[in-house]
Amino acid sequence: MSRLFLLRNSLRVIVLLVVAGFVIGPLLAAFFGGFKSNAQLRTNPLGLPASWDVSHYAGILDDPSFWQYLGNSLLISSATVILTLIVGAAAAYVFSHIRFFGARMLHSYLLLGLMFPFAAAILPLFIKVRDLGLLDTYWAVILPQTAFGLSLAILLFKAFFDQLPRELFEAAYVDGCTYLRFFWAFTLPLSTPILATVGVFVFVQSWNNFLLPLVVFNTESIYTWPLGMMQFRGEYLTQWNLILAFVSLTILPAIVFFLAAQKYIVAGLTGGSVKG
């Protein structure tokens, strides 16, 4: 029995190591590639650099355009996260605590958004954004991203809110606490794990969004980092060491944000999975 248990654990560890290698390997290769010359990239693309040349990273960090792209992405992603958390949590709270006619149908309708890929709606989105006069503004990306992130947000929020003790709500209601006050004073403070979980998912999706900014942005001063990457690659087409350094620096904030919130992500995803 102990041998079988040891074998299962060993296989599980091996599988996890292989998966981690597939995920971390390309990130390390890109990071190390930023220190290499083009000649080293051709002869040794995956190994450690023969000499650690920091001039590629230093040159990008000294470029004002890099910080502009990064600031635009941070602004759009942060605004998208804030709006999605506020609207998604409020909607899920209503579905979880308030009974009204058509609640299940409306909830199912909102969850249908999980079935439609973002790219499938790009043409209607462009037309609507143009009609609203939002083209070439931050809101042209923030509002559609918020709308498409609500389906997952409501799903996760409602599953978590359903596990909160009903006795707490009933006691507060008897003491005269309104729905809105209970939401702000009790529900949200108890929902830190799921807030962090949804926030990370929405932030990473917004941070890496390329198609929507490409369609609605025309001014380079409001480009996000994926569009900046496109501009940078066009300018330094053959200098792959600079391109890899640029990629490594721009994905770093999303990685740091994910690592900082990972313990809350696990608690948030498991918090709504078990009843009782």
C-alpha cells in the first residue's frame, strides 16, 4: 500500500514538474535571451548567456515610449478590474440574496457570455464604440473588457456568496441592516479571496489584450504594451535580443501581480466549491 502511494506521489510530482517546465521554460528563455547577442541566440537559444549584457534591458528602460505603453496598459487594466469587481460583485450579490421574478433566467442569460469568444464580437463592438464616439479613447477598451469579464465574475462571485452563512445576513436584517449596507459592511470584507481571484483573471486578460486595442486605437500615445510590442518589433525586426528583453519587461507586472495574489486565488476558487 505504501509503495503504491509513493508511486502515485512520484508520478504526480513528475507530471507537475513537466507542466511547470513547459510554462516556466519559455519565460526563462525569453529572459536570458535579452542578455545575449544575436549570434548567441542562433547558437545557444535556450542556455545561459556567455556574457550578461544588460545594455538591452537598460536601453528599453531608458526609452520613454516603453513607460508610456506600460502606463497605458496599467491604467486600462486597473480601470477594467475596478469596474468588473464592483459591477460583478453587486450583480452576484443580488442573485444570491434577493429573490425576484426572472432571476434564474437573467442569471443564465448573463452566463451565456462565457460561450462567445471575444474575437467573434469585434465588428459589432467597433460599430458600437464608433457610434458612441469613444474611438481612440481609453473607454473604448475599458468598457467592452468589463462587459466581457462580467460573466466569469458573476459566476465566481455568486458561487462564493452562496457559501456565506445565511444566519449572518438574517441577524443583520433583523437589526435593521439594509441590503446595500450588508453588501458593503459584511459581504465585501468577507470576500477578499474571491475579489483577488476575479481581479487577477480580469487583470491578466486585460493586460494581454491585443485585438481590441488594435481595432479602436489610432494614436500611438495611448497604445498598450501589446501594440507597443508590435511597433517595437517593426522597428527592431532582426534584433531578437531586444525584442525578448522588451517582452520580459512587459510581462513582469502580470507575473508579479499573479504571484502576490496566488494564495487568495486558491482560497477563492475552493471557497465556492463545497457546500456547508
